Amino acid sequence: MTDYTFKILVIGPAAVGKSSLIRRFVDNEFSFQYKFTIGVDFMTKNIVNNLNKNIRLTIWDIGGQDRFKILLRSFYDGAHGAIVVFDLSRPFTYSKMKDWISNMYKIMQKRIPIVILGNKLDLVSEIGETIDRNDPYKYAEKERYFYLETSAKTGENVDIAFTEITHRILDKNY
Ligand code: GDP
Ligand code: MG
């Protein structure tokens, strides 16, 4: 029996690892092969939270390409929460991620819980830091979002990201 069903969006610039994070969370798999997300895709995963509630997450993935912007309105419709992703190895994706948030609010006309992910944490040890890594924490605190560094490759913090967005939706904490 399902107690709640939540629609979770995963948004952000192209190639930051949105589809990989979903795949890691849902199937516990990862691949380096870059599979362009065409249009909109979604996957479902059932979880049990700390209060023993059965929660069905429908996780919506969208291609980052501009030509799919036309689909955005129905994509955002009825969403309970959003996971907004940037790539720790490519600094321009950090500012672009903020544009995705403001654009989402423009379309939705209301606030929903947001978890921001700085993904590809595993690359930071190889290439060094490309942004001030304190900055996203400060930004998230100011805006009352939650920020986590993740790696779809190693799986670090991926489950926590989806647990956190679920808690925030249930707690109406946004
Ligand atoms: P999307 O366009 O945001 O859906 O990005 P994808 O999930 O398709 O990932 C883009 C590329 O980055 C692919 O080649 C992935 O294998 C790679 N990738 C995704 N997440 C990670 C990660 O955490 N670490 C590393 N090293 N590569 C990643
Ligand atoms: Mg994708």
C-alpha cells in the first residue's frame, strides 16, 4: 500500500549527471556512456521512511537542451520537490543551475522544496577545486535549500539526496 506519491524533478544543465544520479538511486548502476536524454523520462522507486510510511517517488528527468523547453510547463506541473544538479568539475554549470531554479519558479509560481547537488565529487580529487566549495553551502543556507556534494559514480550521498527531498516535502519545510 502506498501512503504518499511524490513527483520529484531532477533539473539542471546538460551532462551534469542528472540521469546518472537517477540510475544510481533507482538501479544502483553507473556507466560512463553518455546517453542523451531525449525529451522527458521518468522512473519510479518505492521507499519506506523513518515513520514506516510507504512512499512512491516518481522521478522526472528532462533533457537539458533548449529545444525541449516547450515541454517544461507540463514537466513542472504538480511537482512536489526538485533536485537541482550542477557539475563540480565545470564551474559554469554552478551559475546555470541558479537560472534553472529561477526559471522553474517563474513557470510554477510557487515555492517547492529544493535539494541542490554538486555532482561528480569523485573528479575533484583528480582535477582540484574549480569553485569555492563553501559557496554552494552559503547560497543554499541563504535560500533555505539543502546542499550536498554527490557522486553518481561512487554513489556517495545519492540516497541521502532523495531521502532529504522526501523529508522536506513531508515536513513542508521550504
Ligand atoms: P545529464 O545530461 O545531466 O543527464 O548527465 P548524464 O547523467 O548523462 O551524465 C553525463 C556524463 O557524466 C556521462 O558520461 C556520465 O557517465 C558522467 N557522470 C555522471 N555523473 C558522474 C559522476 O558523479 N562522476 C563522474 N566521474 N562522471 C559522471
Ligand atoms: Mg540526461
